[in-house]
Amino acid sequence: MKRLIFSYLFILTLFSCNQVVNDTSKTEQNVLEPMEMSTQKGIITKESTKNFDETYNTLVKVIENNPNLKIIAQLDHQANAASVGLKLNPTRIVMFGNPNLGTPLMQSAQTTGLDLPQKILVWQDDKDVVRISYNDPKYLQQRHEIKDVQEILIKISAALDKITSVASGL
């Protein structure tokens, strides 16, 4: 009897999960199709004076040499694309953080955790122009309705500007 109940529950769960996936896909299609968004909204991008590797390596060194920052992860999107037979221009992201600055943002608006730790993307376009991009803290403030931590947002903005300027040779 227990096996029969377990089998029934297992099949019911599989059916329910499949239905949720199908329903979600339909909902996503309906939501995404009519929506128009600027791809640059909330993103600060700088053109680097260095080649891709120099820009990326400088970025990593600047973060590693700052005792207040810790690199959480580094992702090579180009290598990931190549691993499945797809081609992508050089594209890498560094995820890093400073809990002394990020935690108060999440205390103000816990959904900020969706955008933390900080991320900086180094990428090369089809014309071999190297760029460095990151989320504008002012946009994150609006997006998550962060309040009462203006000093921290100013500090984060200044730090991201300095880090990316050094990395890009500006």
C-alpha cells in the first residue's frame, strides 16, 4: 500500500512540476514579448584603452589588492560558450563584495541581494573594442527602493568608478 501511495504521489508531483514549467513558459512568453526595455538602463559602461586581457587582469589585481574587497567568483562566458560549441567574443565577469557596504543595502531592502555581490563585466565587441560595464548603484537604489543609506551608495559609486577607471586605463 505504501508503494502504491508513493508511486501515486511521485507521478502526481511529476505531472504538477511539468504543468508549472509549461505554464511558466507561456506566462514568460506573454510578459516578455510586448515589453520594451533599454538594454543600457542602469548600466555604466566605459571603453578601455587596454586590450581585453590587460583590462581584465588589471581589474582582478585592483580588487585583490583592496583589503576591503573579496572576489567571490570569476566567470568566463566565452569559455562556457565554447564548451557547448558556441562562439562568443571575450566576455568575463568578476563578482566581488564588501559585506560592510552590501549588508546595509540589504538591511534597507533585502531584494538588493539579487544584485549583490557586485559584478563587473569586461567584454570585447565585434570591432575589438574592449568595454567594462557594471550596475549603476543609483539604478539599484531605485530598483530596490533602498532608503536611508545614501552615504554608502555614494561610497560604492565612487569605488566602482575608481576600480573601472584604473582597469580600463582612464
